Amino acid sequence: MQTEAEVKAHIAMKAAEDDDFRARLVADPRATLEAETGLRLPDGYRLHVHEESATDAHVVLPATPELSREQLDHIAGGACTWLAPGEC
């Protein structure tokens, strides 16, 4: 199983090399990521794709440490938080 960081790196690399993939990723990130990786994101999990340019940069802040009861239960069972249950 790949980590979240490995999946993100793979997607970013492919988007840098494949213009068609990049366009699909920008237009429909969830469907494109799921089709590329075979993974299923949980319902309610939002995926955002941002393109940087010479005059537009993005800073990604880490998630806040506050988790819902459902997330805590999911993690306590040894599951990851960004994939649907059973996908980790």
C-alpha cells in the first residue's frame, strides 16, 4: 500500500509529464485519482488540485489535530484517514 505522500508524488509527476492527464486531474480530481490509482476516497472527502504559475503559489497547511469521533475510531483500528475504510 502506498502512503498518501507517495500517491501525491506519483500524481504530481504524471501531471507534469502528461498534459491530458493534467487537464483531467484539474477538471475532476477525485475521479482521475481513483481511476489512476484504483483507490476509493471516502464519501465526504474533498480533493483539491491547484496549479501554480510564475505569479501564483500555494502553501498547504497541515490538518488541524482535532479529529472527529469517527476519525479517531478509524485511526484506532489501524486504518489511514484519507482512504475509504477497507482501502488502507
